[in-house]
Amino acid sequence: MATFSSVSRQHVLQALAEYDARGGEEFLEAYGFSPSPDYPLVHEGRSYDSRAVLGVAHRFATGRLAPPDEFTGGMDAAVTILRKRGFEVTEPATARRPAPQRVPRAPRTPRSPARSTAAAPPAPKVCPTCSMTLPGTGICDYCA
């Protein structure tokens, strides 16, 4: 089974360049792919057979062509790999999944500061001469 972790964006671009140079039918025939109109790869306004392009990109990356029956995970995996490499792959109308419905949330209101039911502790007493906090005796340790 082929894995495509070694396939980079550059390898896919090389496969697309060869696809353009040979033409679609000759490209598919040269590498033994049958036409697959589902999940076309769209690049610079042109549409390409995504399975064949990914299989040939695998060849550029590893030296070994990945035939369609070796794609691990099927077309979903191939589409995911191409999208991760920055390419647009469209899904056929029959395969499109409905977009998940989002439930609108009510706008958030800012929280008011927490109010404590306990009374705030009294402010500490300060010596009028040196401005030090007074001990519990109420007599300044420095000035007395």
C-alpha cells in the first residue's frame, strides 16, 4: 500500500506539468490510469484527474508509481493529501455532504464584578507620624 507522506507540493506540480505536456488522455494511458471524473484537482483554472496526478507525484517522490488500487484510505485520503499540499479538489455533486448547521449563540454580556456578601475588612490604622501600619495594640513600635 502506498503512503503519500513523502509527496510534496513540488512533486504534485511536476505531475501537473507532465499532465499538461502530454495531454490528459495520453498522461492517463502512459501510467495505466482510467479516467476518473470524480474529485477533480483544479489548478490555475484547469481540471486534472486527481488520482492519476497523485500517483505520478508519488513516482516523482519515491521512484515508484502508486496505482489507484494502492491508495490507502481510498479517494478521501487522496483528496485530503492534495488539499494539505495546498491544492483545490472539488467533490462531485453526489458526494457533497451538507454543511453542518450552526446554531447562533446569544451575544455575550460582560460579567459584572463579583460581589461578596461579606463586608470588606476595615482599612488598617496608620501611625500619623511615620505612616507605618499600627500593630494590634494601636501604638507605633517605631515612634512610641
